[in-house]
Amino acid sequence: MNYLLIRHKVADFAKWKPGYDAHGSARTNAGLKEEHLLRNTDDPNEVVLLFSAQNLNKAKQFAASDDLRQRMQQVGVTDKPDIWFLND
């Protein structure tokens, strides 16, 4: 199984989450399934997302897409995301 792991900080989780949820169809189209959405206990505006990826190439295309970069800006991502592609 392949995975996509993303870590980033947001300005305000309560404002970020609805925008993240609204982008679900783009994640689905990329073959991604959310496995975990986690928040740092010391900084609740730091978010870690783990997705299972049906197709690693599609996941990489999604992670590098202008659509994702624009969405992150719109919903208040405040730092450069850390993105990892993993397998078990």
C-alpha cells in the first residue's frame, strides 16, 4: 500500500477545515483516501494528514498541482508543507 503524508501549519484550524473538506472530490479523483487527520497537541494549528494512495503517480501529480497549492493558500496554510510518499 502507498501513502501520502502531509504536515503543515494553518492560520486557524476552524477556518481551514471547511475549505479542506470542500476539496474532497479532488482528493478522491487523485485516488486518495483520508486515513487520519491529526493535530499537534502543542500547536492545534499544525495539521498532519495521512492518505492511502491507490496510484502513487496520481498522488504525486496531486501533491504537485497548482490546484492544491492554490487551495492551500485560500484556506490559510501558513508554511511550506512537508510532503512524503510512503509505502509499507
